[in-house]
Amino acid sequence: MLEAIDIVLICLGTVLSIFASIAIFLLLILKRRKFQGKSPGSSAKVAAAKEYYLDHPPTISAAAKNGEAPHFVSRSAVTNVPVRVDDNQEAKTKDKRNKETSVIRIEEHSEIRSHEEIHRSSNSIKRSHRPCRIKLSPDLAKAAQAEAVQTEHTLDNFMKDLSRIRSEDDAVLYEEFQILEELDSVRERNCSAAEKERTRNRFVDILPNDSTRVILNGSSDYINASLIDGYRTAGQFIATQGPIGPEEATDGRKKSTVDDFWRMIWEKNVQCIIMLTDCVENMRQRCSKYWPSLGEVQRFGEVEVDMISESEDPICLHREFDIKKNGERRQISQYHFLNWYDAKGPENAAYLLDFIERIWHKQFRKPIVVHCSAGVGRTGVLIALWILLERARQERKVDIFATVDTLRRQRSRMVQTPEQYLTLYEAVSLAIAEDRIR
């Protein structure tokens, strides 16, 4: 009886072993077929791309090598072209399905991330079907982008071009902004003066370049402010942070800069101040109230300030100051734009256009002081839009990408968010639609 049971168990074990072997064999066959039928992946494309770059290095213009601002930037850089399918060069793969695949061609460009990676955080942007991008060194990336891009539009074609771009749910505009961010991150700058005066900076990461910073008279010459060129006018603007008030300097980590602000106004012979922030936003101090109340006189360092008038309309508050130093009097106009909150675009782009035109017609002498809280986001939008409108009137051309890039060379992070970048496109298109550019 026991021998019979042993025989049965041996037979069952043999059968199970056979079934297991067959199952393993089938799995191996399926896995092999799946691997053989798989199309070339992105890693193969990247490898081919790198090999091509070694044999065909990009040509870089003298302007790009010298770090000059590109006047003409091409749409190719903004539409993810480092690895592109070439319709004119097709080759057949050697797999069993014998399907056609495209030979990879590389265009002169730079380190760009995949479209999906750039817009992972934005639910409103559709996923792009463009290929992945290759990575180059920062120096080569910067130069190749400056060489490759073109974003200039004629005024007559701007609306048509923008309509085509926005058919992708603003994806191309977000990519333009991402390229600006990448260029800004690799750009060399010296902020040694700002780093020595950390307590006079509202934000530790918003610092003026030594090459463009406003230098005050005397031994204490630092203020977080940058000279910014306008359209064909050097030093037309001063972009600066909102002054830090005494109420913000109680813990010793910051020093009040209100006296420095008025010293700058006097020394640079400023006639106009543009304010783009509220003193308090979302329960946070964004800027000091650096002026006295109506009818009061207040002294800031050596400068005596008297507010002589204040008026308000839906667009802005307009204040007039008499300032005096050593017996000399001057008059200062302050235009305080309303309803524009940090990191966003203005609630009404038409109001922003009206606001700029109102100041424009006053013909204030340079420099015009522009500030928000950090002195880069809303400040950058206003200065960029001012320049864009002036150039559009004179040349009938618009280049938002190059304009913002030029501003960022003078003060880092000007036009700080994608939403603010889109505001420039919206405002220019509105100006064209309402026939404001003549």
C-alpha cells in the first residue's frame, strides 16, 4: 500500500514539474516577443542626439558669446526642438513588424526639459507630444538659445500669431517663460554689495546686480534698487523694492530703508514714483507707508516731506508731495495703482494701459522710480509693457520674450511668474484691439 502511494506522489511531482517548466517557457517567449516588438525609446533618441551633437556642434553668434541681449529670438527654441522627427529622412526598423520609424535630427539649441516636466504643475496645460529634450552645459545652453530663438512679431501679425499660439492652451507661452527662468538661473551676476547689506533687503533672494545697482552718495551707498534702460533711453527707470519701515525692523534682522528711499529720490532728482503694491496684502506687510498723511510734514533723514494733495479714481491714487532739503524745494508725483496683488496680473488689463498712458503724457524726466514689494514682479510687468508699447509705436514690432530677457539682465527675476508673463501678451493684444498703438 505504501509503495503505491509513493508511486502516485512521484507521478504527481513529475507532472507538476512539467507544468512549471512549460509555464516558465511560455513566459520567456512572451517577454521576448514584447521586447522585440518595442519601438525605440527616448533613451535611444537621446543617445543619438548626443552623438549628433558631438559631430555637429552648434554655431554660436558673436552676440551670443558676448552675452548680449538677443534682438531676434526664434519660435523654434520655444517649441521643444532639440530632438525632432525629420519628415524627409525615414528609415525602416529591423524588428519583425517592419514598421517605419523616423531618423532623429538635431537642431541647434540648448538644455531644455520635456514639455511634460515643465508643465507638470499646471493642470490647464495639455500634455505635449513633442519628444524629450537633451541636456547641454549651461554655457552652451545659454548661447545656443540666444542664437536659435525668434519671438518677434510684426504688429499686423501679432493677433494672428497669438491666436495660433494660444490654441495650445498657452503651452508655448509657458515654455517661453520657462526658458527665461533657465537663462536667468545660469546667468552670472555679482551681488556683493547687496550681500554685505543683508538687513537692507526685503527678500534675501531679490538682490540688485553690482553693475546696475543705484549707488547713493556717501559712505553708506547701498539701496536695493536697479537702473533699468527703457526703449532707446538709458536709465529711464529705477526698479526698487518697497521701502522697509521702522515697524518691520524691530527684531534686528532688518533695517528701515525709508530714509534711504527719500535720499535716492532727492539725489537722482526724481519727479515721479509709481507704486504697484498695497502696504499690507493678505495680512502681510509688503511695503512701508513711506509718506506722511495729508497736511502733515515728516522728516526722513535730511529730506522733509509734505503731502499737499491726494485724489482717487477707479484706477489709482494720485498723491503730490513737496520735498525740501537744505532750503531747496521740489515737487514729487506718486501714482499708486490699485487692485494688483503679489505674483499675479492686474485685475483689469485695460486699467493698466490707462495707468501707463496717464503717466506717459505727463512727460516726467528720467529716472521714474517703480516699486512693488520685491521690485521685480509687478515692477517688471509695468516696465516691460511700457517698453513694448513704445517700441510698437515706433517700429510696429513686438518681442515680449526678448524684452523680458533684457530686463532680467539688468535686474534678476523681472516679471516673476507665468501669470505675469501672460499678462504682457494680454495687455499688448488689448492695446492692438482697442487701437491704442498709433
